[in-house]
Amino acid sequence: MLAFTAKRLGIALLVALTVSLITFSMIYVSGDPAIAIAGEGARAQDIEAIRKFYGFDRPILEQYFSWLGGALQGDFGRSFTLRQPVADVIAARLPVTITLGALAIAFALVLAIPLGVLAAVRPNSIADRFALTVAVVGQAMPTFWFALTLILWLGVYWRLLPITGSDSWLNFIMPAIALGYYVTPAIMRLTRAGVLEVLSSDYIRTARAKGLRPMTVLFKHALRNAIIPVVSLAAVQFGFMLGGSIVIETIFQINGLGYLAWESIQRKDLPTMQAIVLSLSVIYVLLTLVADLLNAFLDPRLRVT
Amino acid sequence: MVETGLVRAGIPTAAEILAPSPAAVLRRRALRHWGLLIGGTILAIIIVMALLAPIISPFDPYDQQLGRKLIPPIWHASAKATWVHPLGTDHLGRDYLTRLLYGAQISLLIGVSAMLISGVIGTTIGVLAGYFGGRVDMVVNFIVTTRLSMPVVLVALAVVSIIGSSLTVVIWVLGLLIWDRFAVVMRSATQQVRVREFITAAQAVGCSTPRILLTEVAPNVVNHLIVVATLEMAHAILLEAALSFLGLGVQPPTPSWGLMISEAKGLMFFDPWLITIPGVALFLLVLSINMLGDGLRDVTAPENRN
């Protein structure tokens, strides 16, 4: 377990470093970031001033290491437009996005696990077909359109929920549904496949043979094993959702990291953009690391180095 | 002459002659698979309508006529609804059906192009990782892990905003971002093929590695490739719609379904059909592609169904 942990940690660190390199180079994809910030038709001396001010005239490696060094100490520079340290802005907005992500994943799990179990217990039944429909529809529905439709029905026609903002917990219900529904299919399919596989194993037959009640077999014996991969998938999906919440937060005007990302992209606020991409990637790396270690802890067969 | 078993060896038995060929088995399975048939039909209809857009519609998708703006669709109980504009007109008086048809061209173009780019990247590194294993596999694994840890929508938006958005930029950014599933699936498919006897045989008779990859490995992983390709095409179409919806994808006045929803957002409380129509179109297109992909997987590899 120790060797596995060490190896897994090393890979995570390398991935995080590579991501930081890519994130840093991102502002150079257009060639000159100073021109990108100044916009079209800017005067040459303005571009030069911007280049000096943000230090784009320094050697690229020096820029990267000073940026990375700052980032490691929680200093992402100052936002171009908000006139305050990027780290402070992110620290203020991150909890909102994490709350939204947690609610969304909770919604997805509450919908997906019972449906998946039901579908696996009775394959090809009406319940299975219903679960499949939910999954197929969820995969094909554009998130932003689903969100707008929710606003239209729950917010405008039926007046059940507030449409925009992030002041009360009521504001989070629609965004959480819109965001959570998107990840429901994957979780449901995995639950169904896992339960199906476990139910056909020998120890379940033994449990049934010794006369345990079907419910005990299902919940105490089968589900426990089938749920392990679902836990790690949920962790991974949670990471995806933090990145994907940009669309949802923009629609519902929730003051989280996604909305901040959209604002900073609109205003070409490069340090904020970089910091958001890097922090979301690092959060994702940490989540997958925890999920992998947890899985290896629960299932020694996975501890192959 | 006594007819022996040896003489008969090369000649197929009656049972073998009567058994359907593998192609016939596939065809029969495909014709019985409702999801595949329905998905394929819807997709075919959308493709034909997109290609025939100039013939189907007498209108120009860019032609603004403010005198006829916001005509509701035909099923609307309004005196303004007319068969001249079956799906109505938008806030600038452009025929909505025409924009929908030309928008289908954009969605399909982006879906296919991004899928081809990502398919080439993902398949190459996936097959290499699966075939060579060892160090190559480790490196590819690392690249895929790194790619997965970066949020797609966010990176796409940021890069498009820095370069400046156009159709070509959107296609390339999406193509360069979504190859991960190709790599993962192709890697495991190749790993399964690599250990088969015919690969060893090809190696033993001295075939070159490129030749083995092309003539021995490729035909045996192509069914997995087609399934991933359809799913990734749907993925690219959804991503383009999201980018265009956020204003960083296809630029106005080009008709894109995501952009149509974005333009109608402000009017959706008064004229909800403006977002319903492109939304349903997007849903049907992605649904049909996914159904086709799932169907192809069931037909070519029924054992992978669950």
C-alpha cells in the first residue's frame, strides 16, 4: 500500500506540474498576450506598455517559474480588472461552486443509485427501460437548454423557485438539478453494471442458499461491493462538474467560480483565467488521487505498482 | 477411391454452407435493433435536410425583414402564424426553419470535423500504447490523465477567447481537446488484440510493425472505433452549442443552434418557442447519434452491452 501510495502521489504531482505548464502556455497560443489584452487596433506604445506592466518582456521560463512559485504560495498575481489579488477572489467564490457541485452530485446519486439498482435487479423490466430512458435523455440534452427550460417552467410558469442569484438555498435547487442530471447517466450505468455483476457472483449465491432474505442479500452483501467503483466515479464526476458549472452559473448568475471564469474570459483577465484553470485542475487531480487511494485501500487487488 | 475425411477437409459441410455469413448475421442483428434503426433514420433525415437546405427553403438564413419579425410557429394559436414560415421568424425577422436547416449544417460540420481530428490523435496514441505497452503505455497514460484533469469547457472558452473565435478555431480547439475517450478505448481494444495468435504469426513471418498495425490490428479494433466516433461526434456538437451559447463559439449572424438559443434567451419568457425549437433539434440530433452509436456497439459486440 505504501509503494502504491508513493507512486500514485508522484504521478499526481507530475500531472499537476504538467497542467501548470499547459495553463501557463495557454496565454501564448495567440502568439503575443499583450496584443490579445490590448485588443485590435491598439497603438504600438500601448501594447509595449502592457507588455512591460505585466512582465511579458521577461524570458518565458523566468515568467513561468515566478508564476508557479507564486501559485505554490497562494499568490496568483492581481486581477487585471477586479483590482485585487486573484487568490482572494477565488477564495471568495470557490465555496459557492463547491456547494453547487455537492448539491448536484447529491441529486445525481439520489436519482442514479436507486434507478441503477432497480434496473439491475430486474433486467429488461419496465424499471430497467425507464432507467435507460433517463440515461439516454440525460446524455442527449444540452445542459444549458435544460437549465433554460427549468427556469421557464419552475421559475416563470409555476413560480416555484427564484430564477437567478445565489442569496438563499432556494437559488441552488434548479442549478443543482440541471448540473446533476448531466452526470446521472454515467453513475446510473455504472451502478447497474456493478450490481448485475455482483449479483451473479458465487458469494451472493451462497448468501441466498443459506436463506437470507432477498433484501438483506441485496443491500448488505451486493450493494456494498457494487458501490465501490461508483464512489470513485462520483469523485471524478464532482471534479468534472466544477469545470462544467461555468455554463450553469452563467445562466443562473450564481456568484461562483464558473461565473468568475466567464467574467474573466469576457474581460481577457488572464491571471484570473489561469488561476481558475489551474485550481480546478489541481482539485480534480486531488479528487482522483483520493478516489484511487480509497479504492486501493478497500480492494487490495488494485494495489499493483 | 475411398472418400476419406482428409479429402473432405477443405470442403465446407452442408451445415456450414447453410449457416449465414458473418455479414448476414450482422445485418440481421442490425435490422432487429430498434434503437439503431430509429437513431439511424432520424440522423439520416437531419443530414438530408441539412444538405438540401437551399432546396427545401425559399428563404435566405441571413435575410432580415423587421416587418415580419417574431411570427409564431404554425401550431401556435395566433392569427399571425402562417404556413409561409412554419416555424415562425426570429427577433430580426429571419425565417426560423431556414436558420434551423442551415444550423444543422454547422452542427454536423463541427461534429464530424472535431471527431475526425480527435479520432486521429486519440486512435494513434491509443493503438501505440496498447500495442507496445511498457514505457509507451506509461507515457500515453500520463498524457491522458493530464488531459482529463483539465476542464474541457473552461479551457476551450479561454483558448477561443484568446485566439478569437471562428468556425475553424472552434473545430480545432474541440478536436484537440476531446481525444481522450478515443485513446482509452483504442488502448484497451488493442491490448486485447495484441495477445492473439495471428499477431504472433504475423510477427513470426517477419511483417513490419506498421504493416501489423494496419493489416492485423486495425481491422479488429475498427468496430470499437466507430462506436467511440459516434459518441464523440455527439459530444463535439453539444460542446459547440455550449460555446456558441456563451458567445465564444460560432459568431453571429451564422446560424448555429447554440447561438439561436443564446439570441432568443432574452425573449424566452414571451416567445418560449424560440428556445424550444433549436433545443429540441439539438436534442434530437445528439440523441439519434447516441442511439446509432449504442446500436452499433450492441450489434458488433453484443457482449459489451452492459
